Amino acid sequence: MYADYTYYTDTFCGTKITTEAEYNHLAIYADAFLDNATMHNIDTTKPYMDKVKTAECALCEQMQTEIKQNDGEASIVASESVGNHSVTYAVQAKTSEDYTRSNYALVRMLLSGTGLLYGGMHYGRLER
């Protein structure tokens, strides 16, 4: 885990995830996503780690929202009437590809300029 719950609440100022246990659970998947997106090139001693931690926190929140949408908890109001009160909710059928695209867009935005998203060969990286 790149960022702990204290970082999420104190530095990232996150409020959507209310328990440490839920954050830790989501962070497992966020870390796997980040490792995949960066081809396992994250070095925890580098100065870009604040960006990586921020990306993890943002991914955790986004993943939580995705889970709630799939469970029907985060419904979007399509229309609402006042007389005799009527509310219509929009049905948003999203695929796993939609969620993956939005997660990659978030990671690209937050990790741009770090060099972590470069897919080519880094000079001097043959020591692996």
C-alpha cells in the first residue's frame, strides 16, 4: 500500500471512504491498478511518491463509487417533479471497460510528468 488511511484523511483530505478497513480493501485493488499502469516501475524512494499516493487515494474513491453504482446505491436523478412528487432515476449500464477507461484517465492525469507512464525502455534499467 502506497498511502495509508491517515494519508487519505489528513493529506488527501478524503471523506468518501469512512473506515480504515474499507480503505485498506480498496487500496489492494488501487495498488494493483497502479502497478499495472506503470509496469511495476514505482520506486518508493523517488520524489514522485506524493503523486502516487494521491493517485491511490483518488482511485480508491473512484472504485468505491463504481461499486456503489453497480449495487444501485449511487443513483443519478434524471428528472424530478414537485406536484405529487415524482422522481425518475437514470439507469447507467457501465461495462468493466468503461470503469477501466475512467481509471486510466484518472491515473494519466495524476501521474503525468513523473515518467511512470512511459512504456519504452529506460536507459540504465537493465539491472533487473
